[in-house]
Amino acid sequence: MDEELKTSWSTNQLQLLTNINNHKFMFDGYEYRWMHNINDKWEIHFIEPFKSYKKGFSYLRFALNLWDKELKTRINKTDRKEFFINVGEYHKTEEKIRKIAKSSLPTIEKINFMRLENPNIGRYQVCELLDIKDSIYYRSFKNIKTKRYTIIRINAKKCVLKNKFYRLDLVCVNFTVRAIFK
């Protein structure tokens, strides 16, 4: 009996419907009508009128329970989807960073490309991946800040910096490389 019931309401409409303040029962002189407020106006929700308000409230409780369940499953699905997308992107950047660490670039370039790939990468992680001491990291980082590189040409497998060719084990992305080197 715990089958999944899907309604045609959008997620925003479901959020409004699960709010109890968006429902009311109006007595028209003979019977009770269930009204809802979704688009900033009160509309009839249930076509058939109710003989007593108790029957209408029982329908409302049942519907609120179903809408709550559906809203939670929708939110969980979107959260899970976003989580797996973020985890996938994180692992792709981690792979690129590890390829940079194993490449034959000079240390200063490795640090530069690692920070380009992940601007939030920490000192500890960089030092561990490159197997260097903190002092070397700080010296390289200081050199990165003081030196200004000019890009002459970017190809798929080569990056030309000040007429020195550095072979890369990964493909440079044009717009990210230009963001670091001025």
C-alpha cells in the first residue's frame, strides 16, 4: 500500500500546498468548499463540496501527508543528483591535479597549474603531492606573484611561455590559463 503517488503540481506549487495557511474551508450556506491559495488568489481545490467540515479536514490531512512525501522525495532526488555531479567534478579536478604533479614541469609551474585547476587547494595538499617542504612552496608562490608571464601561443599539447616550450601531460584550457598568466 506504500505506492508512490505522483501529482502534476510543480515543486514550488507543492511547497505552497504543504503550507497549511494556504488552505481554507468556506461555508457557502449549504456545504463546505475546500479552497487553496497558490497563485496569490484563492481557488476551489476540490470540486465536490463537503457536508461537514470534518470530512473536508480529513481529506486535507490525507492530501497534506501525500504532498509532504512527494515533496521530500523530489527534494532528495535533486539533492542526490547535485551531490553526485559535485563529487564527479571534484574527482576530475583531483585527477588533473595528480597528472600535473606527475608531469615534468618545473615546481613553480606545477604549483601554478594546480592553483589554476583548484583555487582552493591548500598548502599542505600541494606540498604532499609534490613532495616538497613548506619553504619551497612559499618561495615558489612568492615567485608566482612577482613574475608576470605572457602567453605567446597555446596549442592542444604545448604551452608557450616566454619562448620556452613546456610539454604538458594534460590539455590546457585557454580561458583558465589566461586568467593566471598576464
